[in-house]
Amino acid sequence: MAGRAFDTWFLALADPGGKGTFCFSAAEKSDFPFSPQQLIELAGHHGVLPAVARSLRRIELPPPAVREALALAEERLLQSVAFSLRIRKQLAPIAAAFVAAGLPALVLKGPEFADRLYAEPSLRPFTDLDFLLPREAIAEAGAPLAGLGYRRAAEPRSKYPGQYAEEMWLLDDPATGAVELHWDLVNSPPLRRRCSVGFHDLAFEPPKAGALPRATPAALLVAAAVHAAMSHRFDRLQPLADVCQAARGAAGPVDAAWLAEAAARTGAAFALATALRLAAALFREPACSALVEQAPCLSEAGRLSRRILTPRAVLHPKTLAAGLRRQLYRELLKRH
């Protein structure tokens, strides 16, 4: 079982802000608590391999284990960057087609987070494209996509047919990524009864002619937190890195008053408070804690989840205890 030294090292290496890797002494650096294979596998699972590799390169006089880890990471990093670039090539024509059709569509996650929340976009890999549209615009979005060669994928069999807040569109080229259209940030119908965040629930920057709308920094934080809670239940570090970077003001200052109002209005307070609390603990980021303290609704919600989801459950999600904690958290999401 991995211990505290293991967790401390991994979180320092995985911090996209790159602040933590220089706090180790020479003795600690020589006592590297990973096998190279273990480190790369864990970083790959959590979606933070680029940040881990960058941190390893910055450690002075790396021990042999560090050099071996970097060698193992190199091929995976090249594949990740190459695929992200292919996805980016899909984005421009889709965005242009939506603008030409007069469709309001917000780019979610993926390249939007990479470009606006990270100093180096390559630190935030992604494998598909997501757009948030008003519900009434979803039906109109199919024509521009079909004109670009996309076909709508069949909806998988589910407990709630036709009620999930997304559509998937694909090209026949297997080297391309899926395009997902969402009319709510929360896809699951049971979870959406308590928390619903649609296009019109977000705040946007002043529009630019010929471009898709862009969310404000506070709205980016809401999107990151809701995605981390509702889609992943905090089983990976990457969504919390997104939350942390948004709270740090990487995309610009966060409007704390709007954030608190939107969290209460949409039912996202519980998800947002949990995400900020975990990001604060994992990355030792006071900006996350400050945003919780500024909003009473977030502070109260954060206390409720404290004993359910721990930082260790995020880092080691495959343990039985972590799985039970996330299942219990999902039940709480349905009620708070």
C-alpha cells in the first residue's frame, strides 16, 4: 500500500502550477519512493503525465529512477500530444460551421481548458470535443456536423433512454475523436434532479465577432467542478487540476459573488464545494479554500462531504474503500 511519502511526491510532481517539486531536499530526491513503471502508470491513469514529466525534468541531478521514468513517459507523451493536435484540427471547422449557422455553442473542457487554464496547453491532454448548447439548439446542430461528414452515434442502451443530456457524433476516420453535444453539464437524469447547469446558467465574456462565446473564469470553474463531481466522482486527478487552475485565476480573476450565486441557483454548491476542498488539500492551494470561505453555501456543503471523499480516495481510486466512498458520494449528490 502506498504511503504518505508516495502521495506527497506524486502530488508535487502532478501540480500543473509546478510549485511543489522544489521543496524536496537532496536526501528526499535520492530516496525516490516510486518504481518508474509505477509512476508512469499512475500519472497516465490520472491524466497528469505531462505535468509529472515536466516536474521530473526540473529536478536537479535526477537519480537513475527519474531518468528511467522520463524515458518511459516519452513515447506516451508523444502519442498524447499528437492525438490532441488531431482533435484541435476538428475544432476549427466545427466552430466555423456553428458560427455560420448562428448557433450559440460553448466549447467545454478539452482545448478550452488547455488553452485558458494551463501555461502550456500540452499539460492538459484530451481525447474528444465537447460543446454545450441551449437545449432548443441541439436539434439544429446536427446539420452543420453532417455537412462536415459527421454521423450521429446510436444512443447506448440505458435505464433512461432519451433523457441523457448529450449526443455523440463521429467521423468514419478512426484516428479522430468523438464530438459530444450537451444541453446540460449533468448528463445523468437522477443527478440532474438536484443539479442542472445549462448554457443559459453560465456567464460569458463580451462576444467577439465571428467567434463562439467564451465562459468567464468563474463559469469555467463551475464547469470544471461539475464535470469532476458528476462525471467522475473524483476518480482522477486531472479534473481537480482543472478546478485548481481555475481557482488560481489562470483564466483571469474569479468573480466570487457570481460563483456563490450560480452555485446556489443551479444546485451545484455541493459539487463545487467538494471540488474546491479536494483541490485545496491535494495541491495545497489557498485560493481554493478562500473561494469556499467567501460563500456560506459552499462552506456548509464542504463540511458535509469532508468525511466521505478524502484526498487519498482520489489518489488511489481502485481500492475497495475508495469505490464505496464514491458510491456514497453519488447518493449524496442526488440529495444535496
